[in-house]
Amino acid sequence: MESAHDLIAALTASTQDVDKEAPAAKQDCYDRVKVALFFDGTGNNRDADAAAKKWSNVARLYDASRREPENGIYAYYISGVGTKLNRKEPWWELGKYVRDSSFVGGGVGAGADSRLESGDMDMNDMLRRALKVATDKAGKDVKAIYDKNQEKGLSDLNKALSGHRLIKSIEISVLGFSRGAALARAFVNRMLKMCNRESGTLTYQSYPITFRFLGLFDTVASFGLPAHNDFKDVDLWLPKDLQRCVHYVAAHELRYSFPVDLIRQNGSYPGNWKEEVFPGVHSDVGGGYAPDEQGRSDTLARVPLVEMYREATSGGVRLNDWAFVSKSRTLSEMLMIPEATQKAFDTYMTFVGETAGSVGQRIKAHMKAWYAYKHTVSGHMSPADAHYQQEAKAYQGQIDELNAKIRAIMTKRGATPAERDQAVALATQRNALQAKQDALKSGVAQINSGEVQISDEAAALLEKRKHGEPLVSGKVGAGGHYMFTSTAASWMLDAYYGAPPKADVVSFFDTYVHDSKAGFLGGSEPWSYFRNRGVWESAHAVVAQSSEWEQQRQHVQQVVSSQGMAGFVNGVR
């Protein structure tokens, strides 16, 4: 997997902290601390997602990270908003149950502060552990100072040990997805505010610190209720102190509440920063779909995952090398790209062709292919539908077989306790298969309902264009007036009704690309499929179409202010 260039870059990054003197028999780098923090995405939780194998890319990279305190290497994981915070909290903090709920945490992004504070605690934990390792190696006199002061605050402990220079340097790297990417950016700025500059050197808790790498998957910074979806409380403008920053943007995300916030600054990028566009919706880029969810494969997300792995290792993040990953059954399953997926991705990217230009231009190229695909499969059984029917039939066959075995045991006269226990175990297997079949049916129903909506919207917009009317679509309220509108661009209709894409491209979308809008808000997400994604530059609109997104946000604000959240929710149903 690793090219010679990747290998050299990773080796260079991993040896930048090595002393220039001739090494001893065993190089000891415990006093040059390397720490990585992983902020997971909205609704993503490494522990809770394990059963369905629907880890995000951030969780997968954390599992690939090295955690070797004896060598000065630390890694910390922070679960996503909308899930239980993976840190023990006092039982009397009852607000955490509301904060971490899927509606309050996942829907409006509550819990940002608790995640940032968790990052603070992780940094302090790292320093305490690093000091403990260093004092254990420094001799009994220094260890006695540590033992005497270990119950004190970190600043007092540092002060007591300050004469021994136990930690020579700190390197910090941060990775994040979705709102976790916004938190990763905010955390970097938060850390910088805690640092001092001493003779031109940046220090944290008196130790020289370097911000080595920031890796982001599709930053979404919409914290707060829809009425207050304005980013004011999240500092996303990244500092030039970052040595390397990489951001991957989802090309096919259309949900109103998921605008992307770029790392670009005033139309350009600082040196050694880059922003790439990958096909798929939000979680096709950042990970988090279960296998076969919506009748699609979850493996498209492995492509940006492996690219981020390469960037991170080259940027100095201490991840296990690819040879280790390849030999680990767990890690190889989590990280490796199936050959068919890589081939399908390469074929699709060749078709799209737009790999240069601005982020907006690249998103447009991907969306043209997607609109053409949607018209091609409209009203026809797609390969995904055929695959779904095969999967559903296979599940049903297994369920019927288990039911037959259960009936045979339960109707048998004189069934032994062991046989009855076997029937219970078989029923558990059957229920698990039934749950998978139900989830598959639900996901495919979402896809199909989305395709009906797209087809209906396209036909209505085409009629408007024929009559010279504005290409406006949206949700009609009880009074017969549009409540939530968006305006389609002519190129969207041109792409939809234009030349069909190649069969390989149709297969790519059918097999790998999900529809995040279908089923969102219970299938009531009010805005059209024929709209531009909001594209921002640290909370500033950077493409003309984003001004419409801001108008939509202001309209939602008016609805919530006058009618409350109930009015907003009722309006979209």
C-alpha cells in the first residue's frame, strides 16, 4: 500500500524529534511526547458502533494509532455529539442524558463544550503520565518530588519538577469528522490560547509544543438550534502555526443542516495545507454507515480513510505501519480497501475528470454525474434494487430455516432442557437476522422514496423552465405557500435530462453512494434535491449560491423565533 515516497515521508516525520548525537544502544524518546486526539462525528461512537461495524473513519484511525506511553506516544478518542461521552462523569450531572441524546446532541449539536473540555483533560492526563514515565527513569530523588506533588494540580506539579526538564517537547496532532472536525479546529485554537511564546518558541505548560497535523473529514459546524445555526461560538479560522492540514469534502451531501466549512482562507491555502473533494455524501467520506445500509456497500469511505492514513503518517501522527495493519485481522478489516471498490472509484474519477479547480467547481462536476445517474435509474430496477432483492431473499431463507428448527424442537414431545435452550439460541439468531432484513428494507425504501422525490421535482422544474418561471421548489405549508424554498440552477436540469452516464458510473452510484437526505428528519427534510450545498470559509459564504443558504437559515430563524421548535418541526412535516 505504501509507496516509496510515503515511506520516506513517514520515516522523516517519525525521526524529526531524534537527537543529533550518536544514539545509544536503544534510542529512548519518552521525553519527546507525541499526542493525537480524535474527535468523532455527530452520532458516531466507537463503542456503540462496534456491534454493527459502522465505525467512522476517525474511530478506525484511532484504533490504528499507537499508544505507547513508555515511548512518549499517546492517543485519545472523544465520542461524537449526540452519543454518550466516553468519559466517566458524576452521576448527578443529569443534563448529560439530554445533552448526549440523538435529538439534542445529534440534531442541534449540543455537547460541544463537554467534548472540548474532554480534550483539555486528555492533554492534562497525557502530561501527568509523561511526567510519571520520566520521573521513573530519572532516579529516586526526582521520583520522590513527583510522589510528593502528584495529588496537586498540574501547574503545581510542573513547578515542582521544573528544574529537571523532564519533557523536552510536545507534538500534537488532531483529527475529526463532521461536527467533530469543527471541534478539532476549535480545539487547536483553544490550545493555542493556552500557549505562550517564549523567545519565539511556542510553549504549553512551559514545554515547547508543535502543532504537527490536523486531519479533517467534511467539517460541519452547524451547532445550536436551526435558528442559531451561525457558527458564532465555534472558532474555525485555523492558525498558521499548523505545520500540515488536510481536509476531505463530500461532493454529494445535500442536507440543509450540513453545510461544509472549508479550511481555505481568503480564497487561498497556506503552504502545506490541502483540500480534496471525494464522491459520496457526508458519511461516505467520513465513514459511519453499516455494511449494506440502504442496500449499499460501506467501503467507499475506505478510500478517503486510507488517503488520510497516508497523510497522517507522513505528517508525523504515530499510527501503526501498514505491515502491522495488514497482519491484524481486525485492523485490516477496518482499513483496507477491497480491490473492487478501488477499481470502481478509479473508473468513476476518470469519468468525472474534475480534480483541479476550486472546491465548488469540483463539487459541481460530481453533482452533474449524480443528476445524470438519477434520471437514468428513474422508474427502472437498478442493480442496487436487484442486489437488495437477492439479500432480502437470502435473509428470508435463513429465517425460514431457523423457524423450522425452532418449531421442530418446540413441537417435540419430551424436549429436553438442553433442546429448549437450543431453541432459545436459535430464536436469538433469527431475531438478529430479522433485524438486519428490516434495516435493509427500511434503507432501500428510503432510497426509493428519494428517487420518487427527485423525479417529481425534476418534472416540476422542467415545466417551470418551459414557461420561463423561476426554478423554485420547496415545502408547501398548510396555507398553500412555500415555507422552505431553494432555487435550482439550470445546469442541474441540463445534467438530469442530458446524456446518461456510462454503465460503470451507474454501477458505482448504485453500489456505493448513499442518500443522506432520504430518511433524514423522518423523511421530512424540506429542501429540494436540486440545490447547492452550503460552502463556507470559516463561517463566511464563499460561493454565490451559499447566499441562498444564508437566506434559508434566516427564514428558519424567523419560523423558530415566532413559532418555536414545534412550529419548525410541524412545518417540515
